Amino acid sequence: MKVLRSVAIVLAAALVLMSCSSMAQGAMSGALGAVTGGAAPGVASSGGAVAGANTTVADFQSGEIVASADSGQEMDAAFYVAKVLQPASSATKNQAQVVFVHDGSKSWVNFVVNSRKATKGDLVVGATVFYLTGWSGHDDISADTYRKDRWELGNITSIEDLYKNRVEIGGDSYNINFLRVPTDPIK
């Protein structure tokens, strides 16, 4: 009888510990989903307002710029968010050393451009803006994605849907909340 009672106590304790583990995992998944604007890996998304809220808070952090190590034309370069470690100078052959946000790597780059979020007043046909590659047609983005995805320069080709907070760049429609205006001259 004592053995049976001991086994029952051990089983009960194991069940309690397992249920605590699954509750903690559920709470953690929910918290991760709220932070990332979607579901945590392997967890179904419930949708909701959290993802939409990310569109207004996505921005670069203080001191972040866009940089490219490409050697071609600046308008054709692929840019990523970075922080400058050493500014360009004649001693560095006009290259700047940066650390990229998306992967933490250090690199010497040819192009460093300061930028700011675009406003409706900036958006006219022919204006040069930074846009996130692959985000045409999207209206929700996480702050993490906004800072870690690839940026390119393009010219606005249509403002016909500006009242919908969308402009066309090269024929593709982009949400104006995801566009940036270079504050340094583009060569």
C-alpha cells in the first residue's frame, strides 16, 4: 500500500510539473508573438492589433544609418542598417567602417547615408527614397524586420494612391510608413 501511495505521489508531482511547463511555454509563446507582431515559431497566430501597431513604431535606433559595401553606383546598391565605427576619411580611402545590425558583422563600406522616415510632403513623383526590398504590397512589419532587411534606393513613379498611404516605386506599391528619405546627397 505504501508503494502504491508513493507511486501515486510521484505521478501527481510529475503531472503538476508537466502542466506548469506547458503553461510557461504557452505564456512564453504569447509573449514572443506580441513582441514580434506574430506568432512564435510553431504557434498559430491569432492575428489582432499587435501586428498593425508595429507599423507606427518601426524606426531606426539612435545613431543608425544605411550603409553599403557595393562598389557600383549608389542608386544600384543594396543597403543595410548599420552603426558607424570609423567615419570615412582620406586615410581610409573614403571608406567607413560599420557594424551591420542584421548580422553583427563589421565591414568597410563605400556608401553611408543618413536618412529619416518619409512624410507625405516628401512623396512626389521623381523623389528618391529608400524602400525595403520585397515588402511591396505589405502593410505590417515588425520593428526588427524594419531594421534588419535589405534597403534599396528608388524613385517614386506614382502617387496616385497616396490617399491610401501607398506610392509606387518602379511600378510596385509600397506603404509610405516603410519609406525613408536620404538626408545626405545621393551621388
